[in-house]
Amino acid sequence: MARARAKERSEGRRRKGDRKVRVLVGKPGLDGHDRGAKIIARALRDAGFEVIYTGLHQTPEMIVNAAVQEDVDAIGLSILSGAHNYLFPKVVELLKGKKMGNVVVFGGGIIPDGDIPGLRKKGVDRIFTPGTSLSEIVEYVNKRIRARA
């Protein structure tokens, strides 16, 4: 397993060039459970990405302002409260308003399968549901997200 992590880490750095991919991990809304978000943040960091974790109880505006300040390439949102149909699209909308529509937004948590197509239509690139492996998430970021110049 350590060998696989080392390989992921080296591939991520080699393919991305001089600048590491920067991913902001955010917990929007009143959801107070952040264990999963911290596990994802650590897995991405261990794979060679630069990760910024915003902490609990963030508004969409706070998340987007942090994304602007940190010049991120992607935002990963985690939610368990059921407010994903409002909060995830709001982040996408605010990014577009800040001329950062090229930032990839993905998310996960307790999200019913029936809600996923609507979120995708509103600009959320990918949703990860419970049971998704960390390696699948790392692979997604490796393949989908590119560092901006």
C-alpha cells in the first residue's frame, strides 16, 4: 500500500508540472461532521496535491472567497445535512460571478442518487457517495483536475 501511495504521489507531481494542483476542501452549511472531509483532504495531500481545508460551518461565500484567495484549481465539498441541492450549486454560481468558472467543483456525502443528475446539470462535476474508495477519488483528481498556469 505504501508503494501505491508513493507511485500516486510521484505521478501527481510529474504530470502536473511545477505547480501542484490546489484543492480546497469545504464543509458548507450547518453540518458539524467533518471526519470524512478530513480523510479526503489527507488522502489528496498524501497523493501530492496541495490541499486547503476550510473547516466547519462555512457559507458558500466563505468557501468561494477562500478559493479566490488560495487560487485553487478545484473545490471538493462534503455534506451530510441534506442541503446539497442549494449549497453546491450556490458555490458554482458564486465562482462564475468571480470569473472562476473554470474551477472544478466536486462533492460527496449523503446525497441521494436521484439528486445527482440535477447537481451535475447545475455545474457540479462529480458526486462521490458513501463507500467510494479513497483511491477512486485520488484517481479522479489526478485525471480530471489540471493546475492552472
